[in-house]
Amino acid sequence: MRIRDDKVVGITNCNKTESGQIITTRRKCLNEQKDKTISYRAENVIGTGSFGVGVVFEAKCMETGEQVAIKKVLQDKRYKNRELQIMRMLEHPNVVELKHSFFSTTTTHTVKELYLNLVLEYVPETIYRASRHFTKMNLHMPLIYVQLYTYQICRAMNYLHGAVGVCHRDIKPQNILVNTITHELKICDFGSAKMLVPGEPNISYICSRYYRAPELIFGSTEYTTAIDMWSVEPIFPGESSVDQLVEIIKILGTPTREEIKNMNPRYNEFRFPQIKTQPWHKIFHREVTAEAMDLASRLLQYSPNLRCTALEACAHPFFDDLRDPRACLPNGGPLPRLFDFTAQELCGASVELRHRLIPEHVRESVGLF
Ligand SMILES: Nc1ncnc2c1ncn2[C@@H]1O[C@H](COP(=O)(O)OP(=O)(O)OP(=O)(O)O)[C@@H](O)[C@H]1O
């Protein structure tokens, strides 16, 4: 965990984020006497927030030529921005890097509004678009990519949950960035993320449909980081919360009283149609391997306390192909960094688990034994 050394200084006046517009701001660095001027040239818009309060645009840093993404969000002057507070603590190969942040103002019809700008490393694709590319061609994503992406999501979740104590609360393909050349993956959008404190309630109306853990659908306010692990395996389509639950029940069967208690001890409505559990091989298409189904079944557990943790997921046999010393990308290129775990990431892991996680051929370079 780290606290970034740059401080937000000054407020930049910029009314629009139009292509070609230059945004000039200042940055204070701890080991330098004077503030540095940094200018960004806005390029195209790459995302608009669903609540209409933000925009993400591609930009180029004029001083370094570096490509960045700037997420500009309306800032309520009464509060600190939680997304910024959390992002400043994060440093991991599978989490998008916050390079810098600054405030700017916009004046529309004499109303002056304050915006927070998060300057992020730019990653060209999302898992959403990458998987749509295969679906459009009537193809399944090749297994090696499914393994690489799922593994890196789990590694990021282990870092967030275990090392930092943050729950992302909006894991979905649109918030998972991927470089389709190196196949490095980065989690973005910490706009819903929160440090969960045991015993303190949290809102249950978070996380996007399809990816919502059943305890959220049951209205739990005492959920854990296990909600993110459910979202890693999103296979249930549904139009509303109720539909979503019906889809889940159709596959996992009706939850038992014990499972309902584990999801939300305050929930006392037990009238559900009695549906039997479906065997996993009937749910997935023929090419899905036994290991993949086993991992899915461990993630899609009603009881959050029985759901696989992120580190257990990383060690799962589904990822053994990645740990093979001969493993490489389909074009023969090297795999992205997968095993350079820090002591923080492996905190609490047994020697046996460490051995599973760090394959023998890289053990010397990692040195955590
Ligand atoms: N660092 C980045 N590099 C490239 N694209 C990015 C980056 N960060 C975000 N994006 C793109 O912008 C989109 C929106 O980003 P983000 O989810 O952080 O914003 P948001 O306002 O929270 O959006 P929403 O409300 O839809 O979740 C992402 O889905 C992604 O396509």
C-alpha cells in the first residue's frame, strides 16, 4: 500500500473537454522545491458515467508525450472524494495506476461547478469489448486468454481484499481493462469501492445487474469482500433483481435456510419454489473443462463464507497451464507478469499455498520462502 507523493494543487479553469483542448495544471512533488506545470491535450471521449456526472477521455501529456485517460467527476465540495482516497493507496500490476489528480471548474449558465480529474495510465481495451469481438465471430474466447484474464482479476482481488482491505463493489467486464498485445489486465473504476469495516453496515444497492452476489439481492448490509468473488464468474442474465434471483435459483437450486442465514441473517422470507440444483456440465458448453467448472462452482456459492477467496482462486488447478515453464502467448510471446507476489499479497498464506502460487522456475527471483 502506498500514499502518493503528489498533492492536488490549485484549480484549473476548463469549461470543456473538447478534442484538442489543452488543460494546464500544476503538480507538487515532495522532493522538488517548485510546483511542476503539466499540460494535457484532450483527445476523444472514451466513456461516460452512467449517472451522467462524469466523463473519461483520452489525453496526451504534452511534456512527456505519454498517453493517459482522464476521469473527470463532479466533486461535492462538502465531502472528500472516496475514489481518490482509495486510488492513492493502490499500487499493483493488475490495478490501473493513478498518475496524478487535479481539480478543475466549469461554468455553465453562471453556475460554477467543481470537478475532480483523475489522471490514469491508459489501457486500450476492456474485457467487455475483447469478449464481444469473439462473440460477434461466433467464437469462444481461447482458453489461454480466459485463464490469463481470470487469474489476473483474482490476483487484483487478493491485493485489494487482503493487502488493502478494499472491496471494489462493481466488478464487471466494462471495468476490467486489458492490453490485447501483452494481455496485461488492470481493474479500473473505484467509484463504488469501499474499505469494509466488520460490524459497520454498507449499502446493498451497489454492483451492476448480472454481477450482483445473492446476498446483495437479499438486501444484506453486512456483506464482505466475497461479493467481488461472485462477480468474477458472471453467467446469470436477468432484467431485474427478482429475475436475477430466479436465474440463480434455476442453476444453484433453492437456497437452504442455512444458506439464506449466511447471506442475510435478517431475511425471514422463506417461501421459494423448491428447485433442484443443476449439474454444472449441463450449464456450460461442451468445451468447458472440468477445472473451469470446478472453479465456477467454488465462486458461485450462496454462502459468502464458503465462497472461494481470491488467493485460493489464484492457486486453483484451472490456472496450472499458466504455471507451466513452457507457457507462452499464442504468438509465442512471453506471458505478462503473474507470479511476482509481494509479502503483503501472500500474507497469511501457508508454505504449501505459496508453493502452488509460485512455480518452481520463478521461485528464486520471487524469493518469498
Ligand atoms: N485508464 C483507462 N484507460 C482506458 N480506458 C478507460 C480507463 N479508465 C476508464 N476507461 C474507459 O471508460 C469507461 C468508464 O470508466 P469508469 O467506469 O471509471 O467511469 P464511470 O463514470 O464510473 O462509469 P460507469 O458509471 O459507467 O461505471 C470504462 O468502461 C472504460 O471503457
